[in-house]
Amino acid sequence: MKVTAAIAAGSALPAWFVEELSAQTATPKPRMANDKPGIALVGCGGQGRGDCGWAKNFGNVVAVCDVDAKHRDEAAKQFNVPDSGKYADFRKVMERQDVHVILTGTPDHWHTLVNLAAIQAGKDIYSEKPLTLTISEGQRLVKAVREHKTVFQTGSQQRSDPRFRLACELVRNGRLGKLEHIIVGLPTGPREGPFPPVPAPPELNWDFYVGQAPPVEYKVNNCHGNFRWWYCFSGGQMTDWGAHHNDIAQWGNGTERSGPVEVDGKGLVQMIPGGYDAMAKYRIDFKYANGVTMAVVDESTVTDRNVVGEGKSTPNGIQFIGPNGWIFVNRGEIKASKPELLDEALPAGALRLYKSDNHMANFFECVRTRKTPICEAEIGHRSISVAHLGVISVRLGRPLKWNPDQEEFVGDKEANQWLSRPMRKPYDYSFIS
Ligand SMILES: NC(=O)c1ccc[n+]([C@@H]2O[C@H](COP(=O)([O-])OP(=O)(O)OC[C@H]3O[C@@H](n4cnc5c(N)ncnc54)[C@H](O)[C@@H]3O)[C@@H](O)[C@H]2O)c1
């Protein structure tokens, strides 16, 4: 009873769902020390170290790797890794037989090469989102994961938050009637600059950091943390938060292994020359083959059917809209146009979705059992593909038709060239072969 009350007080989840949650068994823990896989962290910044702090409950951290010696040393100290476990080049980490799990916490443009190298070396992987820099990278990754039977978790941890699962289960079971429209509210990106080049700090191997991206100079604001506002490394908020919320939108829409058929993206602000170049304000309209439409907008943008924001700005989160009303979910709350949309329990025999209430625990459980994690590679790839489609449409400045089965633009040679990007040598696929 105590567990039930504690969950209910903090979350505004309906009572029937809370009862279900509290009835679940405790998070599985490794049974003994030798059940613990060896873990290596590649990319020792804020999120990587956060993931590693979580992962160390399920294994032993034996190696850390970063192209910035300061981050590498800090992580080694934090996780008690000896000097022999510190690496500047992730390829060396992959050679270690006592490393079973790779945590990929690099910036987006390095995820795929690190992950492919890990797959080839037989490691299992927890990789941060946005899973890829391009759709073509995702296609390669999914193929490799399947071929090598890698246990792969995408770091889209909202999947393991019961609020999001509840919203998706209700929508998938027709609680709103036939789903009509989804509004995804993402943060507005920063619009700042210009930023002059400055010398890179001596502890950072800047050329390695830039990797496959075109040769850009180091600037105060294009490295740690800020890489995500630059198109060469990422896609701005459209891919950063887009990875999270588009993932939930796809889950609720039942298209997590597919994607939209049309995309029409618009950048709504002129970016400052020499400043951040990933679009800060945007509206992207999608259509799915099942008739559902979806608007992905930054929070400062007003959308026509914005039911939750009362005609003002669009709140951060996902709004599912159908003839019976709406359900809104974000990291803090779940609410609906009428209480009964949430309060009525799902009937026996209703479609229930993959249940994980701890993203990292789910991953390590799958490492042990060889089952498929809740956000495996294809799901991560399809979620971020939605974001990449939006970025491509915004940058091309026109609507596009997408074939989610073939994963290519329909009869559009120019757009299909955007499925990949030129990779700067030596940091192309040959770097890891
Ligand atoms: N799941 C979430 O909620 C969440 C939250 C924040 C960030 N992230 C994701 O985590 C990733 C990292 O973000 P962050 O905020 O920690 O960035 P960060 O800049 O703090 O850390 C990235 C680290 O990777 C290192 N790095 C760069 N290239 C490398 C390479 N080739 N090999 C080894 N290390 C390399 C950098 O030096 C840096 O230490 C991003 O993809 C981001 O989107 C996810």
C-alpha cells in the first residue's frame, strides 16, 4: 500500500495503473559478482558519465575513453578505473576481452562508428540518442545489430517511464477513438553567435573530435555540450529532444518500425551567420499512411490544434488528439481532456506494450537473457529518422514524399542524396574496418 501511495502522489497516474505498477516484481539485480559484465564508457561527458553511474550498478567499469584527456581523467577517477583502463582511441577499447558492454556517450556524429566497431568486436551496447547523424548510418547499424545478434539499447529512456507507456497504451487501444493528430512540442533552439575561432585546449584532440564532419575550426561554442547546435555534428533541438518525443509519438501511433509518408518542414527564423546553424525555430508537418497527421514544432511556435497550450505556445511534450478528446504527456505529467480517458482501466485482452520501468536495468537484463531491449536499434533508428526527415526538409526548403518501407524519398534524386553525408577521411567507415 505504501508503494502505491508514493507512486500516486508524485505522478498523477490513474489509480488502476498505479496498482499495476506496484504489483510488479522488483528490478532484477545481478545475482553475484561474476554475473557482472565489464563495462567501457566511450565519450566521458555529462550524459556518458550519467549513464555510467547508472550502469555500474549492473557491472564493473573497467575502461573509459575520450578524445579529451581532462574528461577521460575525471571519468577514470569517478569510476575507479586505473591508468591502464584509460583510452584516447575507442578502437583500442574494443580489443579488450574483459569489456562486454559499451556505453556510447559521444556527440551524435560519432555514435555510429563507435557502435559499429563495438558490434564487430562482439560487445553489447547502450548508445545515447540521437542514435545517428544520418538515415543511412541507421540502416547500416540495424543490419549489423541483426547480423551479430547484438543486444542494443537506444538511450531514449522515456520508453521506460510508465507515464509515456500509459499514454501510448491508451492511444493504441482507441481511447481517443481513431487517432487523428499528434503535436510534438520541442524546446526552441539557441540563436546565438557569431563565434570566432580560438585555439583548442591542449588536452583535446580536436581533429579526432571533429571526426567525419567537414574540417571546422575550434570555437568557444562548438565543442562540449554545444556541439548539438551545429549541423555538422547534430541537428539541433529537432534531433536532440526530437529523438525523445518523436520516439513516443511513433510508439503511440503504432509506427515504431515504420515512418511517415510525407514531410513538410519550415525553418521559422534566420540563423546568425557564423553562429549556431541548426534551425532554432521550426514547424514540421508529417503525414502517416494510416491518415494520422503530426506537427513537430518548437515551443515558441503556435500550432492550429494545440489543445494543451490554450492557443499560445506549444508545451514540451506530446499531444495525442482524436474524436473522443486528447491525452498530453511529458516528463512531468499526464493529463487528458476528460478524467475518464485516463481513469478507466484498460480491459482484459487490451494491447499492452513492452514494459520496462528502468531503462538501464532492462538493458542489462537483456544482456544476461539475450532478449531484445525495449528500445532496440531499429526503433531508435526509426525514431531519429523522423527527426532527420524534418531536418532534411527544412534544409532543402520543400515538402518531400517518403517511402518508409524502402527508406528512401519517392522519385527524388536530390533528396535521396541527403540520406548520407560525405565523411571526412580517415574518419569514414574504413576507420573501423
Ligand atoms: N538520454 C538523454 O536524456 C540525454 C541527455 C543528454 C545528452 N544525451 C546525448 O548524449 C550524447 C553526449 O551528450 P553530452 O551532453 O554528454 O555531451 P558532452 O559534450 O558533455 O560529452 C561528449 C563527450 O564525448 C567526447 N568525444 C567526442 N568524440 C569522441 C570520440 N571519437 N571518442 C571518444 N570520446 C569522444 C567529448 O570529448 C566529450 O567528453 C549526445 O548524443 C546527447 O544527445 C542524451
